[in-house]
Amino acid sequence: MVREIKVKSLLNKHKKRDSCFLDDYTLNPYAGCSMGCIYCYTRGSKYGARQTPENVTNMDVALKADAASILKRQLKNRLRRGERGFIVLGSAAEAYPNVENDLKVTREILGLIKRFKFPVHVCTRSKLVLRDLDLLRAVNETAVLPDDLDYLEHGVFISFSFSTLDEGLARLLEPGAPSPQERLETMKKCSVAGFKVGVINMPVLPFLSDSDESLEAMVKSAKEHGASYVMFAALTLFGNGPEDCRTLYYKFLEDNYPELIPEYQKLFRNSSYPSNTYQKDLSRRAKKVSDKYNIKTRIL
């Protein structure tokens, strides 16, 4: 039995559209996430606190009760105000956790998005997105885009998240997620089906997946599997609690790469973010390799 939590809102409107993900709205049918990624920014950050009511832990998946009826009301209200925009599905918790295979709540939500003709950007690690390509195709064909994006040819984008292509490293960091190769193959199937797809290489892991060779392997693999964009961002480490990502990530380093701990301490110091110098260098190198393969570093 999946635990249910009560929420007042499912559709969260942003003051300003995110230029990378294109989201005017975010939507997470579930709280918590079965993927179990130890670096997840929702562990210990203010964003996670907002998305996981009633102290739902990251691995403890809970269904937001009456999700479809709440969303239906909210979409109607947004249409009355003329506030169309892209909905990012799965911004803070996987929209296709294991329980979705039986519950089909995300599928019901996509049906509502289709009915009200909103465009959608699905962010996922799951192979289960293939189940819903029929609905996503209908959304893609019927979505009414916001006025300033009406030149786009797509009402659906599907992005797949990665931190590394190394299968062994991924098993340690993302224990509940499909392997990187499975994600690439799923993305390829979505591309072949006619969808615009891409990679979210977030986070790039300092000293583990941030070398020039690793960045090139990510971009090359993305291109070969149908991606038209690869978005990069450095690792962030939040919180000091036992389940927060800073704590869990340093434990991962202690168990597997103890020699890197001093390097991380130097890179992050007292911040949740690596140094500005590191972030600018990562961005420069990511742009260079993306240009080499003629692939964008954002959707638009």
C-alpha cells in the first residue's frame, strides 16, 4: 500500500520562466523518489523541503492524494487567466517511480495535460516513460504554446538525467535508477518515435565525471542516441542531517574515494556550491565539446 499525503496544490507557477528547462510550471505527482540518488539536490535544500511534505524521505515514495482532481481545477483556473506555459513534470521527484507502473497516476495527469492542451517537458530516468508515448504524442500534436514560444515545432520535450556513464559508479550513486545504458536506449526510442529529447548532465561530479574525456563521452553518447541538447551543471551539496546530500555524498567518498575528500573540501569550502572558478571552467569546457558535436547546451 502506497502512503498518500494531502496537498493543496499540485501545479506550481514560477514568477519567471526558467530559460534552461522552459518551465512556467512544475508538477510532481509523487513526493520522495525511488531512484535513491545520494547527490539529489532535494536532500537538505529548501527545494526538497517544499516538495516533500510531512517529512517524506527521499527513498520513501508517497502519492499526492487526489492529484488528478487538484490538477484539473488548477489547469482550469490557469486557462481562465490566459496563463498557458510549459509544465515540467518530475522537477523534484521522479514522475515514474516503481509504483507508477501499477498506480498510473502520472499517466492520468498526462491525460489532463492533453485535455487542457498544455505543453510539457518530462524529466526522468525511467524506462516507464515509453508506456506513455501515445499520450505524449497527442500532447505534442495538440498543445497550445505560450505566445512567445509559438514558433516552436514541439509541445513535448523529454530529458533524461545522468551524472555519469560509468555503470559501476552509477550503481553506487543512483541505486534505484536504470543503468546509464538503459537510459540512453530509452532516449533513443523516444527520439525514433519523433520526440525532441536531450540529456540533463546534472550533476557533473568533480574529479569523477568532469574530465574532458568524460564530458566528451557524455556528449558523444547523447548525440548517438538522438539527443539534440545536453544541459550541464556542477554538483551541489546541501544540509548536514543524516539523510542530506552533503552527508551522504561525503560518506560515499569516504567509502570509495577517500583521497578525494581534501579536494572536495577545498573546492566547496563552506558553500553548498563549488567555486565560481570551477563552475565557469566546467561551463567553458562543456560548451567547447558540445560545439564540437554540434549539439546545444540548452533546449533553445
